[in-house]
Amino acid sequence: MGLGCNWSSGSLEYVIALKNGKIAGADFETELPDEWTEICGKTEQLNLIYEEIYKDGPLRYEIEEFNDNGDCRIRYCR
């Protein structure tokens, strides 16, 4: 899983996490909102998914999930 947050005009923070287990030496905490919009699709069409997401402007938070079957799940909030 990946979490994008704290966007500014020149940077963003991106955190990689495991669904199960921990990444040694990597600690990050942030408050996340309760309401999210979700889009699911195929990883090979990620560019089209992001075109749809960003057509309405910048995001506050985004969570990406990918699996070995080529599926992806993107959750975001503005």
C-alpha cells in the first residue's frame, strides 16, 4: 500500500506500508479522514484512473493498493 499526503506546489510525502507486518525502522503516523472516494480498476490502466481522479483538482490524501492479479484500488479525498 502507498499513502500520498501533505501535497504542496513542489513536493508531497509518500509512505509505503505492508498490509500485514511491519517494515523495520519505518515509523509514520498521520490522522486520516473518515470519508474517502474509491476507484478500482486494472493497474495497466492506472494512467486513465489518475486522469479521472485529478480532473477535479488536487488531493489531500490518496491510498493506493495493488495486487498480483493486476488489480488496483485507489482511495482519495480532497
